Amino acid sequence: MADDFPLLLLEWSREIQALSQTGLTFSQTDYDVERYRRLSQLAAAMAAEASTLDHGVLEKIFLAQPGYATPKVDVRGAVIDDGKILLVQERMDERWCMPGGWADVGETPAEMVVREVWEESGFHVRPTKVIAVFDANRGGRPIEFFHAYKIIFACAITGGAARTSNETMALDFFSFDDLPPLSTARTNEAHLAEVRAHVADKNRPAAFD
């Protein structure tokens, strides 16, 4: 229990923050606003206790989330060439993942993954199918403090040339049997196992949590 307690605190903090955010959205009295703001303060205190981040900074982050609390969306492009998968090395942690990132407002999911792959690797791609929709918070550790879904697209290269970006420091195609150290919040072994299964079986249906 002791080893798991920080993770439990983060999970409870995330749930309380979501209740606070939704409550503030629909509050109709000053009393309601005061109560839900207090919930946000408690969520920030719990998250700070379980991490190295400052309570005040966390409270500002939590209160900056407007509207009904709903999961964020992360998209990833599974780009295969000659049986190998394209991975990019993130500057943030110097580990490797499929190119992708947070979804932007105003783009379709397919448009988002095309843009992310091009920005991070230099390749133009065409999404061909949805490989999986995963709950990004169920990989053994929380992803930041907000619930998120991860959509993985199979993508075919249509042009472009390999290059790095302000977010990536290297890129390469890797055998599924010889992977580099993974940036597991972005891409983990379970994600890549599902991609590999789709490479082996073109008719495999999309996986989902």
C-alpha cells in the first residue's frame, strides 16, 4: 500500500479536480463556487503531496481548465516501412515514441496525426486505419494530472524526408524485436504490440479499452 500511495493520491486528485471543474461550470450560486474552488484546492494539495510540483502552481493549472471535465486526446502515427516502425526521440526525456501529440481544436483526428507525423519526423503520411483507442491513464502510471485517450493510426508514407524538429532530436525505423528505451507515457510496449499485430494481420479490428 505504501509504495502505491503516491499514485493513489494522484488518481484521487485527478477525480476530485474533475468534479471541481464540472461543478464550477454549472455553479449557480456564490456558495457553490466557493465549495468547488475548495475542492480544487484540495486536489492540488493532494497532487503536490504525491509529486515534486508546487501546490500553488498546481492550483492555477487546475483552475485554468474550463468547462465540463472530459478526457484529453493524444494521437500517434504508426508508420511502418519494410516491417520496421518509425520512432522519434523526444528532446524532453531523450526516449523514443511514435510521432504524435495532443490534439488541437479545429482539426479532425486524421488531420491531427498527419500534421504531427510531419512536424516531428519530416514524413508526409496518409492514415489508413485506426489501430487502437487506448485509455492513456491505464498504462501503469498517470499521464500528467488529466485523464486522456490515445488514438493510434496506421499511416503510409506518401513523401517527405527524415528530419528532426524542435521536439525531436533523432528518428529511425526499428525492428519490433530491437526497440530503444521508450517514452512510456507516449508509447509503451503494449501499444507497439498492438501495432505489430496489425502489421501481421491487415484485417485485425481496432483495439479499444
